[in-house]
Amino acid sequence: MSTLAKARCVFGAHPSAMDTALAVAVLICMVAGSFVDPHGPEGVNWSLRTPDALSLALMTAGAAALAFRRRAPMAVLAVTGGVSVVESVTGDPRAPVVMAAVIALYTVAASTDRPTTWRVGLLTMTVLTGAAMLAGPLPWYAQENLAVFAWTGIGATAGDAVRSRRAFVQAIRDRAEKAERTREEEARRRVAEERLRIARDLHDVVAHHIALVNVQAGVASHVMDKRPDQAKEALAHVREASRSALDELRATVGLLRQSGDPEAPTEPAPGLARLDELVGTFQHAGLRVELARTDQGTELPAAVDLAAYRIIQEALTNVQKHAGRQAKAEVSVVRVGPDIEVTVLDDGIADGDAPDAPAEGGGHGLLGMRERVTAVRGTLTTGPRYGGGFRVHAILPVKSRTDAATEATEATGDPV
């Protein structure tokens, strides 16, 4: 690290020391300048002269005030401006006391706003220049008087430029910090959404198949002694449901591994094309299910297709678990204009006598349904039916918002 850089670090850590050093340097410059007389009897004369005691006192007072320029910039400007006016009136020839006022004006401009800089700068320039022109020993048009006007203007302009640069750098730093916070918040939001999505998928897969396994295992246990053939059939259904659960879990985990893993499975997610197979698994488990569809030929976005499938799967799983052994379910998938409506009804009554009656506030199935429907910008209505049973009704858009915008653009020729 260079000597200049080290000094900058030291003074940056101790601003009072820097101001004191600046005050000493300014005092030395003013005293050295006061020994030179550029106006001799024969024109410019650089012969040495000795400043009077009052000028030395005014230079010392002005320089000493600069040591406090960061703490009270306005007060320091008032003090240095005052001693400069006194020197302009009494000094003959004048000592360069105005140098302290220029530095004080720079400090004010660098630490305040632009309107304040304009007002204070114009006032300082007017007072100091007017005093030099009107009360000084030199003619009003002398170069030294005009120099007072020029140097005070330079001090105010330089201070305003430094303040503007600091504000610009700070604004860039604030924007960078805000962008970093936004990226972190977005990353946390994406992680939370992904965790919810994984939880929904695992819940739908596991809950459905484990419910079927539980039912068939119960049937097998019940008829094992009296009807072994039926028990073997139930165990076969248990085996099939277990294998299906493993396949879907493997597909779900494979989707999570696809990023950067070329060996990940690429089996498509289930959709309404497998609805007959899904209903068949429940029918084999002893649940009476009737299916009605008028959506043939409708192509759905992958997210909507998966949401419709999972909603039906979860609704039938709830019927299997909570509605009682004699319950009957009705599933309908209907195309209505730009939407597709999925309805699952049952006539069972979930009470304390029903096996696995849901506990108060328990389960994540309905919450997962609602999250899926919200994700595809649909609506979901659930609740008990009049006279007994339960109803699940979802309205899902056939086209995503991106597809609709693309079609509108192609139809009109203008971007939406």
C-alpha cells in the first residue's frame, strides 16, 4: 500500500485529525502568502514584507475555525467570513484570509443540499466581494477583488460537485444492496414454493396408494380364513398399489434430479389421460365410482392436466378413507367454455363410526388442492352436501395466460 493510501486510511478513520492538519496547512499557506507584496511602487514587486499583527491574528482565527468545519459548517463559515471581511476593511495590504472562507464554503456546499448551497454561496460571494471592492484600499476593479469573487464561486461549485458525486455513489450502493436483498428474498420465495410443491406431490402419491393398501390389507385380513381366494386377490391389489406408489415416487424424485443429472427419469407427470386407470384402482379397492366425461379432445396445459388429476385422486382418497364403506362417488369432467370443471361427489357421512374419520383440523389434502388450483389461476369450492356427503368442485382454465396472450397476438398482429 502506498504512503498516500495509508495516509488516506488514517485520516478517513480520524476525520478530526484530518481537519486539524488541513487547518495547519491553510495557516501556513496564508502566512507565506502574506509575506509577498505583488503591488510595489514600480509595479509588481515580489520583495518580502512583514504582515501586521492584526492580519496574523485574523489568519490564525480563520485557520483555527477550520478544525471544526465538519461539526458546525455554517458556524465555521460565519467565523471565517467575518474575519475575511475585517481583513478586507483593515488590511493594507491585505493578507489572504479569504482562503479560510473559501474552504468553509466548500464544506457547507459538500454537506448540505443544492438550494442551501446556492443561497449561502451567493450571500458569501456578495458580502466578501462587496467588502473587498467597497472598503478595501485597492480600486474596486482590482484583480484581487475579482479573485475573491472567483475563488468563492469555485469553492461553492466544487463542494456541490463533491456532494452530488457522493449522493450518486450512495444511490448506486443502495440500489445494489436493494437488488441483493430482492434476490435473496426471491430465492427464499422460490425455495418455499418448491418445498410446498414437493410436499403436495409426495402427499398426493403416498396418501392415495397407502389408503388403497390399507383398505386391501384390511379386506385380506378379514377374509383370509374363510375366503382365501378373495384374500389373495386383495393382496394382489396391495402389491399393485405398492408398485404404483414406488413408480410415482421414483418419477417425482426423478423430476427433482433432472437439473444437471442426465440419468434422471423423464416419465411425464400423470394427467387426465390416466383417469380411467385411477378410477379403476379405487373400484378394485371396493369403492363404487361413476365417471362421466365430456372433455374428450381437449388439450390441457401440463400444469392444469396434473392439477385436475391430483384433485380427483385426493378427493377419491378422502372418500375411501373418511366416507364409510358403503359410500358411492361420482366424478365428472366437463368442458365449459374456456374452462374445464372437475367435480367429485360422494354420499357418505364422515362420522365417528366411519373408519379413519378425520380429526378436527387434520390433513393437508384440501390445502394441497387449493394450492394447486391457485397455482393455475383456477377456483376451488369444497364443503359438505345437503343431506350428507361431500363435494369438491374445481374450475380450471383450459389455456394458460401465456397461451391466451400468444393467441391474441397472432389474431391481432399486435403485442398484448
